[in-house]
Amino acid sequence: MRVLVVEDNLDMGPYLAQGLREQGFAVDLVTDGNHGQDYAMAGVYDLLVLDRMLPGQDGLDLLRKLRAAGIRTPAIFLTAKSAVTDRVEGLDSGADDYLVKPFSFAELLARIRVVMRRGPEIQPSVLRVANLSLDPSTHAVERGGQRIELSAKQFALLRYLMRHVGQVVSRTMIQEHVWNYEFDGLTNVVDVHINRLRNKVDRGFDRPLIHTLRGVGYVLREA
């Protein structure tokens, strides 16, 4: 999952970015509203985490412009403005949630899970394909009752594949959602991570779940 964090606090921004990366998210961090708008308009994000009071333009104006441009990416405001009128204004601007500072990082993660389950199709709390299961809240992955230990990036990659079960995803699609703008698309890092993930998920089982379509991409399916 790829997240854009727009936060001008020089302590809070890196803290959020690092915490989310440790949870397996691909994170881009910018520190003002104008750059936030540029990134959100140009990038492919699954979630926006926005400070409300930003240099350049504030978070409310930023989100209103994105919504007016037809960008429906889920958004969570993080702000010190805690009055009811402030929360109502934030939600009315197009935000999906509004979290008041100071906040618990665990609560932010829970809010993210709730927001990402919303949409045309409600996402299940635990993803399952055949005898493989992945729990985003605990980072527990099991296949056939056996616990599988994954790195943060491997977990993010498997989660992306399981959210698109049966769909062929290209290397570019994986790069856009699992890595950030610092990723060097000319390397074979996607293939390396896929191979390592396949060794953990498929090795020792009769039926492989991760399949390669040469020249096209990858697909996770039962057969």
C-alpha cells in the first residue's frame, strides 16, 4: 500500500513515515501543501495522511482541490485543531477520518485499517486465498496452519497480491503501490522480492499460489 504523508513538522513527519514503513507501507513524505497537491495529483496512492495546518496551502484547501479534480483517494487528517467545528469542517472537505494530535500510532494504524476497508466492496479483516491467510492488524501470515515469517516489504508485497487475487499485476503496478518515489525502477528488486516471497509462501506445498506470466507480471491464484 502506498501512502502520501503531508506533514511540515520536522519531527512528526519522519516519525510517521518511518513508522508506516516499518508496517510495510511505501511512503512518500512532503512538507508543504503545494508539493502535497503535486504529489497527490501525479502519483498513485492508496491513502493520504494530511496535516491540516501546512505552509503553501493548508490541508483543507489541498483536499478540496483534490476532490474537485476527481481524486477520491482516502484521506485522514492529523491535526491539533480539536474543536467539533474543526472536525466537521475537515470531514466536510472530503476527509475520511480526523485524528487529533497527540495521538497513539496504534490508533492511527487502526484508523487506516478501517478507512481502507471502506469502499464499493468491503474488504475483509483477514485476507484468505486457499489455505493462505494474512491478518493486516497483527501481521500474521499462515499457510496450512504454518506460521510464515515475512519482512515488512515481503508482507506489503503479499498483501498487495492478495488484495488483487486472480488479477495479473505488472512490475510497474507493484512498484507504484509497494515502493515509493525513491525506488530505482531499472533494478530487478521486484523480481528478487517475488522470488523470496515465493520461497516462503509456496515452498513445501503441493500447489503454488504465486505465478509468473513472462513479459506481463505476476498473479496470485489457487491454480
